Amino acid sequence: MNTNDSFAIAVLPGDGVGHEVMAPCLAVLEAAAARIGGLSFRFETHQAGALHYRDHGVALPESALEAARHADAILLGAMGWPDIRYPDGTEIAPQLDLRFEFGLFAGVRPVRTLPGLTPILSDPRAAMLDFIVIRESTEGLFVSRGKGRVIDDREAHDTLTITRAVCEKLFDSAFALARQRKARGGKGLVTCVDKANIFASYAFFRKIFDERAALNPDIAANHLYVDAAALDMVRRPWTLDVMVMENMFGDILSDLGAGLMGGMGFAPSADIGLQHAVFQPCHGTAPDIAGQGKANPTAMILSGAMMLDWLGEKHGRPQALRAASLIREAVDSIYREGTQPCEIGGGAGTAEIGRRVLAALGSLPMTV
């Protein structure tokens, strides 16, 4: 756990390109800490994931779980492999086990376009987007993981669960995040995304949202049905600020958000609970390019910056907050100067992008 000058970080590279993008992320974190001063890390790497399950019969070893439990934060690369599955046909996904084990109810998925990249949408107002998708990560339809029923090969059932206890924590975190963004010039708006016109569970979700909104009168609140939310993410995404939604809806719309950024390799994420948090890129293990050095490490590096923000807020460490800002500015600067990853047809691979971010870190003024 945290000491006065060091954070313990459980590192789970996972499978495929997870290992490849983790290396530059760790290097960038160490370089930012050294540049800021008064900040250091104790990285402890553990193996877990689909390939570990194939070779050892367990996807998330107890040693890795215990390291995660006692760490200040968890960095995860990517886990899973299409051809390696549990006997019931479902994929190996220890990242989901961590969410349930540690009660990581808030999946925070920033949608922030980087300078210098070709905009996905033609409207000039969409050139520089900055909003957040918050995905509830422990219940909703995902509560049925491993519990679904197939009856006589003629019908199947999965159950969606919404609880007041989780919703209240989720919505409170959404309003707190909107308040932080408002203090930095943001809109101060939280949008509840649901399907309350059709399903009782989502009507309950909206009811609790409205109750928590009434306790946060300094932050504006509104609602969108999920289909309308998807439309607005494409039609007018510049009007959005913080969007909060059930697990399955968040799974889908967060990928749409990554598409607006240019691809999954640009999309960082965090799964946050009251005590623990996991930080990982939104992308998967990419078996088609694994081992080729083509993976875009930007999302992993930005996930590391999100980790620093969380650690800084949680432990009152302004050095961590400054290091997070420094990393984001370094990433912005390499794209502003024309970096084009292989992911979008350019020639910059994993190592090259990592080197460019490190170089930018070394040259940025300390006023960042």
C-alpha cells in the first residue's frame, strides 16, 4: 500500500498486445514521476488472462488477486483470446472478475479527441470533443454472467438487475465528476441514459437518478433514451458532458465514443470503486497484430494518467495530479506534431509512440 513517497501498483499485462502496450506505459509513468519529483512507484507484475488459463487452468491466480487487493491501484493491459473459452463457451475475462470482486461500480470512459488527428465527424464543432461515458460496471445485464439459462434448446434467459445501493453510489460519482469538470470550465451537466419508457428496471434507474439529482442542484441533469443518446453522440456530441448508464448500454456507447476519437487505441478507461480501481485501455488483445509492434499504446498511457489523477485525489498528492497533466500534454503534443499510429494507417508503432511521448515529457515546461 501507499507509503509517504511511493505507490504500489499491481500490473496485469494480460494477453496479446496487453504486454506490448504496458511497457511504454510504465516507462512514461516513471519518467513523469521523475520529472515532477516526490513521486515514485513500486510495480509488481502478475500474469493472468486467457493464455494463463490455457496453460495453468486458472485465469486469475490467487496471487494476482491478492496483489491487486493490497495495491494502491491496478494497471491492466488487455485480457482474452477468441479461441480460448470456458466450457460454457464464454470468453476468459478476468477484468470482469476484478470489477465484481472489488465493487468497481463506475466505469469511466473519457471521450476526448486528440489534436492533429483527422476528425471523424465533418461538423467543425466535433473536431475537439470532451465528454465522459460512465458505465455502471457490476450489475445491469452483466449480473447474469455465468448464470444464464438455456431451456431445452428452445429459449434462453438472462436477468437484468438494478439495485438502489449501487445506483446511488454511481450517480453520486457522476455528479461529483461533473462538478470537477464544471470547475475547469465544463458544462456541469449529467445525462441519465436509459430505456425507462419500456422497462421497469430502467424506470427504477431513472427514479433513483432524479432523487440524487435533487441533492446536487448546482449540476444540471437531464435524460436520454439510449437510442437517442447514440444519435446525439453522432449528431451533436459537443453538447454532452457526463453521461451515466447501465452496464450493457455503457458497453456499447463507450465503443461508439472510442470510434469518435479515431479508434480503440485512443480510448482509456477506469473502473472505480470506493477503495479500489483498475485502469486499462478500452481495446482488446488484438490477436491479429499481437507480436508485430503495431499496437497503439496511447490508450494505455492515458489510462496511466487517469490512474495518477485518481491516486492524487484519493491520497491528496498534488504531485500525482501534476504528473497526470504532464502525460496528457505530452500525448497531445506528439499528435499535434503529426504522429500517425499504425491503427489509423500511419507508420508509428508501439515503441515509436512510446519514445515520442518520453521525448515530449522531457521537453515540456514544468508549468503544465
